Amino acid sequence: MAQQLFLILFAAPLAATILSMALRHSRVAEYATVAAAIVDLAVSVPLVLQTLHGPIIFWHSYIRIDTLG
């Protein structure tokens, strides 16, 4: 589950940037940035709640996220 959340966390701003560069309209860029920020906030809250129950370890113990990290 954490892997999918991290993928969304990093993909949302990237998608907003690509959309903003492709369409070149300031309103579209603003809406895409706000949408990416809302998605990032919505994804960050479950990640924080997961770390309260114990560390998140994935990618063969290469990445470890805990409350101190």
C-alpha cells in the first residue's frame, strides 16, 4: 500500500507540471497545481498514520520510513 501512495505522491506534481507545460494557459496551470497539492495532502495523511503503527519498509529494506525519520 505504501508503494502506491508514494507513487501517487510523486506522480501528482509531475503530472501537473507536464500538463502546465503542454497547455501553456495560466488558469490550467493554476488548477493543475492546486489539484496536485490536494492529492499530495490526501496521500500524505495516510502515510503519516501508517508510520504511527510502525515503520514502513519496502524495496527490499532500501527505504524505511518511521516516526523519527
